[in-house]
Amino acid sequence: MTDKQYIFSSIFVIANKLQIIGDREIEELSFKQWFLLVAIENISKENPSLTDIANFIGTSRQNVKKMLVILEKKGYVVLRTLPDNQKSVCTLLTKKCVEHLDKFDKLGDELLEKVFTDISPAQIQLISETFKMLFGNIDKLLKSSLEVHE
């Protein structure tokens, strides 16, 4: 296996293993649901739309809506259409959601520390810079893929 193949496959393996850890640790929510709520909390826009959220986390609008409908049933979010645009749905985090995220905020910090144990700040910076470049390359691929399919 080449280094590129190893890195590419490792991205999926790391995501799967983090999901297993998160599913064990986070009460009431799956790791993906928790991640989605954390992402919504960190979007700079108040009451973001499904499209805003999908773009922020790099998934489809349909996937976000499917997850948010489940979270709405659990009482973590409220979905509302905008008065001036009935096609646009915005997302509001409930008090229950904010309390849950606050409760597990420390757990997320502890998990990050454990995941990056024995990795130097210089190595972390290099990984971060490399991922930014990968995101740029992937965004170019997505854009060219969209142009081909239009």
C-alpha cells in the first residue's frame, strides 16, 4: 500500500473508530447526531438553513434534513420555514440541546486530548495544514464533478 493509499483509507478508518468511541460515550445521541449539533452551534450564522449546515459539514442537504427530523422528534432542535421563503428551513437549537452540548463539552475536550496524545504541536500544525490542502483539492473535484453533471 502506498502512503497515499494508506492516508486515504485511514481517513475512513479514523472516522469509523471515532464514531464507535463517541457512540459509547455520548448519551441519547449518536456520535453523528452530536457532531451535527456541535457544527450547528459553531456556524457563525444564527438559525442556519439546511443548506448552510450541509455546506458547513460537507454533506447533502437531504442527509442533514433526515438527521434533523430525528433530532426534532427527540427535542434537540426546532425546524422552521422562513416567512419570506417557504422552501428554506432554518434550525433552532432547543434548551435541551444546549444543556446536552454543555454537559458533553468536557468529554469532547478530553477525547481530543487523548486522540492527540504524544503528537507534537508541530505535527498537529502539519496535519492541519495538510488537511486544509486536501479540503481544497476535494472542493475542486466536487466543483468539476458538478460542472460535468450539469
